[in-house]
Amino acid sequence: MIYLGRPGRPMPPRQPPMRPPRQPVQGPRRPAGQNILNHFRDSEGNVDIDKITTTAQQVGKLYGQVSPLITKFIKR
């Protein structure tokens, strides 16, 4: 039953149409290996083996800490 004297719910305001997302502007692409190696160079531009070794040890420790958690989720 409709009551004519009773006000209805107000209509929500109209939203403007959604615009498509903008594409990010990308510069020229360089090989990925070249970018990674730049992080392991010293001030003279030579590859620093000590930095590479230290980073590899840190990654190994991190893997040792995280791998038990990951295996719990994978086994389920």
C-alpha cells in the first residue's frame, strides 16, 4: 500500500561517469640485469663482490625465517 502524503527516500546524488585509468608514462627500457648490477657497484663503478656476498647471506637468512610459514600455507 502506498501512502501519498508520506515523503519517500531521497534519491542519491548522481555520480559522474568513471574515467578509464591513465596509463603510466614509461621511459626507455633497459635490460633488467643491468639495473640490478648497478646496485652492487662501488664508487668507482667496479662490481663489489663483498656487497653481493653480504646481500646473498641476508637473502638466505630471510628465506630460512620465512620458508616455514610459506610451507604451512602450501600444505593446506
